[in-house]
Amino acid sequence: MSLESAALIARRVRIRGVVQGVGFRWHMRQQAQALGLAGWVRNRGDGSVEALICGAPEAVAALLCWAGRGPEAAAVEHLLVEDSDERHVQFVQRPTEF
């Protein structure tokens, strides 16, 4: 493992509030790609949004900060963030999981 890959982190996040039907996944993917992050984002059957964010700690922190606000039409009420060992090479939007 190189020093560069050792410096990367991954976080799994669950976002609750008014976060579906407001373009949250699309906007999050755009933000993640602009920050050079990998991972995925999907709607959950319970009305929340779930994401895995992988990359440099500063970029992950920036996307988590954005996720706490979301796009203009969103109303984020709660963010649950956990460490993860999962890794990805790009950031994708996944279908809803029920």
C-alpha cells in the first residue's frame, strides 16, 4: 500500500430530513466529483439518503459539510456518520434500496 492510499479515508453517512425528491443524490454526486471523491449515494426506502464517501480527509470533510445542508430545496435534519473500510474508485448514484 502506498503512502497516498494510506492517507485516504472512507465514511458512510445517513442523511435524514427532506432529502428525497429534491435532487440530493444528483447534487451530491456533482459535489463529490468536483472534490475528487469516490463512493456512492442512494435513496433509502425509509425516506433517508445514504452515501459512502472515499478520499482525502479534507475533501471528505468538505462533502460532509455540504451534506449537512444539501441542495437548496433540501431540509437536512440529521446526519449520522460512521467510519467504513469500503473503497471505490469513482462516485456513482445508485438506485433506491428498500
